[in-house]
Amino acid sequence: MISFGAQRFRLGMATLAVGILTSSAHAYLDPGTGSMILQVLLGGVAGLALVGKLYWHKLLSLFGLRRDDVEVTTRDGPEAGSKR
């Protein structure tokens, strides 16, 4: 079995080797990439807001905050225009 000190030494040597032996990538992110990432994030937020708006009633009824069968009563219904 390897002792804790030996494990730390091996981990330290591996980290040092990776740090020394790797080369730079010579890559960059231009401003267009940043704006594209921002656009994707804002589009996702807008999509979630739209889905939330479409399913708001179902979400409220799922949590028991609103009944499924909500009746709408108006003063000027079909009976208001009929004569008896």
C-alpha cells in the first residue's frame, strides 16, 4: 500500500510535469463569440419565460393554488339578451 506522503509526492510531480510540458493553444475568443454566448443565454431565458407563461395555469393547479375548473361568470351572459 502506498503511504499518504508518497501519494502527495506523485500528485505533485504529475502536476508539475503537466504544467511544464503543456504548450499554449494560440487561440482567442473574439467579441462575436461573447455576444453569441450572451444571445444564447438570453434566448434560453426568454424561452423559459414563454413556457412558464403558457403553462402558468397548469403549474398553479399542480401546486394546488388554483382549481382546474375555473368558471367565469359575467353579467352579460347569453341569458341577458333573451326575453321570456
